[in-house]
Amino acid sequence: MMAASEDVSCAEVLKVLADETRLAVMRRLMQGPQRVGELNEQLHVEQTLLSHHLRVLRDAGLVSSRRIGKSVEYKISDRVESKRRGAVLELGCCKLDFR
């Protein structure tokens, strides 16, 4: 059974996505890459808390990041994006449907 990242179990991925803020971040990133400031404006989450959630998603292999000047842009990881079918993410053990 393959999860978003080969070294992360399906149960761990589901535990990560069980948090409402992290699920909201994934929903926003389904629309395309976004900078932390953009996500913060949309989600109205304290910046340090948002950074924590983004780190958890990155550690689980669900998102990736890159620095652009002074800001950081996040996107759905290539591994997860390659399994995407429109508004549905194939996570190996289950599907995440954002419709």
C-alpha cells in the first residue's frame, strides 16, 4: 500500500489530513501553488500556526515548498499531483475528493 510518501503509512497520512486547517490548506493548493501570505489571507490562521501545519504536510510528503525571494511558495507534491484526477487526490489507500 503506497501513501503520499513511500515512508509514510496510510494511517499517518490520514492522521495528518484529519486536521481541518491542513485539509483547508490542501484544498487551497488544489487550485495551484500559493505563498504562505496568500494562504494566511484566505485561511485567517496565525502565521506561526500555519507554518506548523505546512511543515506537517511537507513532512508527510503531501506538499513541497520553494523559496521565492523572502517568501515561501507551497504546492501539492509532485508525487501526489501525479495521482490527481481533477478535484480528487489518490492517496494509495483512499481518495480525497474536494468536489
